[in-house]
Amino acid sequence: MQEKKVDVLIVGAGPAGAACALQLGKAGLSVAIVDKSVFPRDKTCGDALSVDVVNQLEILSPHLAEAFSNFPRKVSSYGVKIVAPNQQHIDIPFFHRGKEKCGFLCTRFDFDNLLVEQVRKMSGITFLENCGVRKIETLADCVKVHSDEGVITATMVIGADGAQSVVAKYLGMITIERNHHSAGLRVYYENITSFHPDRYIELYFFKEILPGYLWIFPLPDNKANVGVGMLSDTISKKKINLRETLEKLILTQPILKERFQHAKPLETVKGFGLPLGSKRRKISGDRILLTGDAASLIDPFSGEGIGNAIRSGRVAAEHAITCFSKKNFSAGFNVSYDEEIYRRMWKELRISKTLQLLCRNAWLLNFVVTKATRSQYVQQFLIDALAHPDQKKLLANPLFYYRLLFK
């Protein structure tokens, strides 16, 4: 390929990159998006799509939201089962203020490809697959990106290339801080039994993996996504073999082993890293913005990152459009992008970090779940907390637990 020139180059075609491309495509800018993979491709993840993800799709594109609504390769989930270390559990439906909510379960193989197919349909966007990025150079008037397909010259570059982001590494922001990072494992199974009829997602807070949890998420075709995520700092300090721990929990925990009696793994265990949004970071530079996992925007408590990836892709596109209108691409001007991202996300990320810390305490989880099984008030509070950050922040307040003791 001869040297190509574009207004904006997006590195990475996952949810953040695809959302950014779709938003930029409305502005009349010339856009190229490159990805080292060929789509559809697997992406190691929990495969759960929250209500926020659905909301973000609607904001991004009504046409995309409709395509997702009609997409057959997904199932609805109407609640969550939370299991405490003492194996008391509570089922919490996705209701809020009398309105039923639902999330979805869809493999990233299918979901990411759905987004990419929308990108392919847009004029003005060049999509290059199987195209890795090797080197980035920022010059006075452009950024030169050396890719497997040759040099691409862009006025701006947006990094949407995930946890091991080449763009973030170029900015010097790829260092792993173990207390702001989680390790995860995933394996697909078939024939797990006894799912809730409304396909509740299941979170198991076993004491061996706190602060973290084992998950079981039902998928189409009698399959399930099974995995475990745990804070990297704790794994290191306790010298935990996460793969062996996952296998042991499945085989020995009474609440699980009967359900897995006839289950069959469909793959070897896959590992992945989750850069958590539990601290503010610099996520921009001269002519460069970071989005999604590349910007470490994963929820520290739930490990969910798709909603924030799509949201940050939209915000990055909006900021890039402003850069072109102002003809200012400097690091100083791009600081306003950092500020806008954290204005929209930091409140909930901070609350989730506090909840993550509270989940170190098995006794506290036992107390809250046991209390919820006996109190309609606490059950309703947890239902509301799942739906609203303003309610969720009360979970991070020690006063809430004091009141529970004496209510």
C-alpha cells in the first residue's frame, strides 16, 4: 500500500474503535480504522452486555440499535444471582422504579462483528484488517503510523486497541499497576444445568478469590461463559494459580459441582488482563486520544468495560471533531478530552473501587446477602443500586452497613 493520508486513524476495531468510527463517519472526515485481527474474531471476555451498553447503542445510532435488537445471536438476561462466601444467595431482578430492564448475553465474536459490519457499510471509512501497528511518530503537523500495510499519515490518532495498546505504550501509559489491574480467565462450556428460567447472570464471591468473583453467564445453544476475575495485586501477594483455583472451585464447591457433572468444556482456558479505571490517568497527548480498555476504563467492581468503551469512543469522536473545527490538536487542548471522560465516568468508577475494596471482607458479603434474603427493604435497595449510580454510592458508605446492623 502506498502511503495513505487520512484525517483520523483509529487503531483497534473493538467496541470503542467501532463506536468512534461510526460517530466520526457522520462528520464528513476521512477515517481509517486498522485492526491486527480479521473479523469476526474471538475476544476473551465475560460476554455480558449491560443495560448501559444497549443505551449507548441507541445514542450512537438508532439504526445500529435496531440491528442489535433484531440480532438473533443473543439472549436476554433479566437479573443477577449473587452468592456470598457462606453460599447464601439472592436473586435480584433487573427492575427499577417499576420498569423491567434487561441486559443481554452475546459472545464478543458475534457482538464485535455486528459493530464492525456497521462500520463497513459507511462511506468515507477505510477498514484495514490483519494490519498491526509497529511504530508511531508524532510530527509537528501529523502522526505517522507504520503498519503492516505501510505508512498511514493522520492528523489525529485514536487508540482503541485494548489492554495491550500499542498507542498507549507510545504515550508511555502501558505500565501495569497490580492494584489497578485484574487478571481474568474464561472457558466456554455446554450442558451446565439449573439456570434461572430468566437467564440470570451468576456471580460467586468465594473467599478464595476475594476481591473478585467466579461467573457463570448463560449463552445461546445451551452454552455458557464461565470464568474468574481477581485483583492482580492479590494474586501476586498470595501466589494464587488462577487456573487451578477455577478448576478446584468448579469441582469441589457444593453449589457448583452437581451442575457441572455432565458439563463439557469447549476450549482450553483463555486468560486476559483488565486495566481498571480505579485511578485517573492521562489519556491523551499531542494529536492522540485513548479510549476503552486502552484508557483503562474498566469498572473496578464488575469488570465490565463495553459500555464505557462505546461511550469513550463517542466522546473521542466528538472531541476530534472539535479539534478539526478549532484547528488545534495539541496536548494542552486535548486535556479537555481527559476532563470530559472523567466528568462522565469518574463518579461511578470511584464508587466501584470502594465496593471492590469492601469485597475483600467475606463477613461483610455474608452479612449483606443474608440480610437481603430476610428483608424486602434491603432487596429493593440492591435492585435500585444496580440501576442507579446515585443509589449505588450508598453501598460504598460505611453508614449503610451500620444502619443494616440495627434495622
